[in-house]
Amino acid sequence: MTETQFTPRVFSGIQPSGNLHLGNYLGALKRFVDMQKPDIETIYCMVDLHAITVWQDPKELAHSTRELCAGFIAAGLDPEKSILFNQSQVPEHAQLAWIFNCVARMGWMQRMTQWKDKAGKNQQNASLGLFAYPSLMAADILTYHATHVPVGDDQKQHLELTRDIAIKFNHDYGVDFFPITEPVIEGAATRVMSLRDGSKKMSKSDPSDMSRINMTDDADTIAKKIRKAKTDPEALPSELDGLDERPEARNLVNIYAALSDQTAEQVLVEMGGKQFGEFKPMLAELAVSKLAPISSEMAHLMGEQAEIDRILAKGAEKARAVAAPILQQTYEIVGMVGAKQG
Ligand code: AMP
Ligand code: TRP
């Protein structure tokens, strides 16, 4: 299949499960904004169907969906330039996911590290939805024939599975219908680590709030969390290999680099030799200058719920216009009677 058969189109999603944090921002959201350009269609989704694969309180789910939408817009996504919507409002995602449930193999799903991590030792009691999660994710992407998917490093395996599903579907039905999607995992902070433990990913589910910077944190809280971040007693090196075996130092350098749109190498040229006592306040100042305007804009937008709901509804309508014909053609390929349009 030639890559050129498909018009370039960007799709990505974030779960509305609360605590949007710096890892989500640098690994995903900021990249979404960078990819919002006039010559490419960008579609960004609040994946509420994915969120309920683990229990969500209904009121909190609704709140988190609106808050995530506010975060998207506050970070720089423009509803006139990108399609912004929540997944449940475009039924084609769930419909295509069913087809993919019949394409994907049990063994593929069992290998997923996110499944193993989230289900833990008690797989028998995990929801069936959590197991089938990657198949819905493949449907999110492929119901738009998306060619590029910006995500953090932890989603790489899911995107490989999306490619496997597209390849198997195309092969089984003898078509060149679904694109083989490219993951876009780039920038200095594809994996932001916990501020308390450089071996653990920054995560919304970490019990310690000090481990992460939330997008709703105010300037004082951001500065305090960086001041208290775990480090080591050495000064910063001036070259990258000086960060080997220093996960906490590496993490703060990567955060600095991503926030200032530089590479880690560039940051070290400037910062090499500085102690953390000097570097941390600089990082705190940079973080506050980039994040505080986003959090205050989020708070402002959360005061305008009707406007958020209107943006989501309009986005869902635009998304459906792209997704519905692709689902329709899929049904035809599969042999579902009555699928012809019009
Ligand atoms: P989630 O909140 O799990 O829906 O993740 C949304 C996006 O944020 C995905 O693209 C993730 O890869 C990305 N992400 C989540 N945590 C991190 C992290 N600690 N570092 C970098 N990217 C992350
Ligand atoms: N699984 C992703 C995460 O937890 C969220 C997601 C769902 C997604 N559907 C997607 C990301 C489609 C990219 C494309 O981070």
C-alpha cells in the first residue's frame, strides 16, 4: 500500500479521567497544538468510552470531560482549526471497534503492557472493556483513516497493535482500505517521570500529588512541587551522557527542554555546571510562565459550560461527517446487507 493513497490526517485522544498533568501536556497536548497547521486536518478526542473501562463516577466523568475540553482550548487548540469532541457522541467509534474485536486476536490483547499493569494480579475481575481497550483505540484512529497519531511513549505498543489490526483487516478482506498509521512520538518529553521517583512515569493515578504537576495547579503549587522534586547532589553536566544513571536529573532537564522548545543537549550547554539550587528556581519560573496562563484560562472556560458543550456538539457533528462514510464502506467490505448509503 502506498502511503500517498491517504490524505495526511492527525488524530489523537486523551481520557477524561481527571488530573490532566504535565506529562499529558508535554507528551501529548502541546504536540497536538504543534501539529495544528493549515495544511493538515487535526482531530482531537476526549475518549470518554475509554475512561469507563475503569470505574468513573458519572458526575466526575462529565466534569472531567468538560475540564479536558477547557484544557485543550486553553493550551492552544482552536475549535475552528481542529475538530474537538467527545468519543461517545460519535457512535462510529464503538461500531468499528466491534468489527475490530473480530479482527484482533486474544493473544495480541494479552500482550499489552497497559492491560497487564492496569488489570494487575486480578485479571478475572477487570472489565471486558479494559481488555478490549486497544481495539476501540484502533477504531478511534482508523474510522478517520488517520495517518499520524501524536502520543506519549507509553502508547507506542497500542499504536503498533493499531497497525496490526489495519494490516490484518486489509489482508483478510483483500483490500487496501485502512492506512498503516504512523505514531508521532517526538520532542524532549515523550515520557515525563514522577517528581518523587525518576523510575516511575508521571501519572494521574499516583497517590502522591507531589509526584505530578497538575494543569490546574496554581503558580505557588507548581513552584513548590519543583522545589521539592527529588534530585541528586551533583551539578548538572554539560553533555547528555552525564545524565546516565541520573533519572531524576534527566527528567528535570527534559521538562525544561520541552517547556522551552529546546533539546536536552541545548539545555545542558546553557545549564551545565549549575547546582539544583540554582536550576530548580529557573525551571519553576519557566514552568509557571508556561502553565499558569493555561490553568487560569481553563478556570475561566469552566465558567462557560454552555459554550464548552456547544463546541463539543459542533465537533461531534464535524467528526461524524468524516467517520460515517468510512464505517459505511467498512460494513460494505465486511458484507453487511443494507449498508449502502442513500
Ligand atoms: P491518558 O491520560 O492516559 O489518556 O494519556 C493521554 C496522553 O498523554 C497519551 O498520549 C499519553 O501517552 C500521554 N502521557 C500520559 N502520561 C505521560 C507521561 N508521564 N509522559 C509523557 N506523556 C504522557
Ligand atoms: N489510550 C490513550 C491513552 O491512554 C488514549 C487514546 C484513546 C488515544 N484513543 C486514542 C490516543 C487514539 C491516540 C489515538 O493515553
